[in-house]
Amino acid sequence: MLFLAVYLLLVNIIGAIFVVIDKKRAKKNQWRIPERNFFICCILGGCPAVYAAMKFFHHKTLHKRFMWGIPAIFIVQIIALIFLYTKDLLPSFVNI
């Protein structure tokens, strides 16, 4: 459980750093972090920090792909965790 907590902390920190770096590079017209990297980070568990950093730094907030996609990924992850956690609690006649 400690490993999972440390992993999620690191993925979220990396995701927030991605947003900050990309925002600074956008202001300077420099090379940008590819959008897929934001989504990969979110799929790996960094949704909360990426979304919070986007809102806080006002970065990519006009992109519907991000403002809808990142929360959607997070919701799917939460549903999957709930399903995996409660799967053992289902009656044995339910075959999932």
C-alpha cells in the first residue's frame, strides 16, 4: 500500500510539473510537451494534479479535449477501482 501511495504521489507531481513547464514554454513560443504525454500521465494516475494545475495556471482550460477528457479518465479510474474493490463482495451467482 505504501508503494501505491508513493507511486501516485510521484505521478501526480510529474503531471503538475508537465503543466508548469508547458505553460512557461507556451509563453516563450518554445518547444512544447506533446498532448499525449499529459494523457499518458493521467492514465497512469496523475489526473488530480494535472487537472488542478491546469485550472490553477490557466493552461489548456479552453481545450475541451482536456477539460472533459481528464475528468473522464479520472471517473473511469474511480469506477474501475470501486468495481475491483467490491467485486469480491458480490453474491456468487453474479458472474462478472
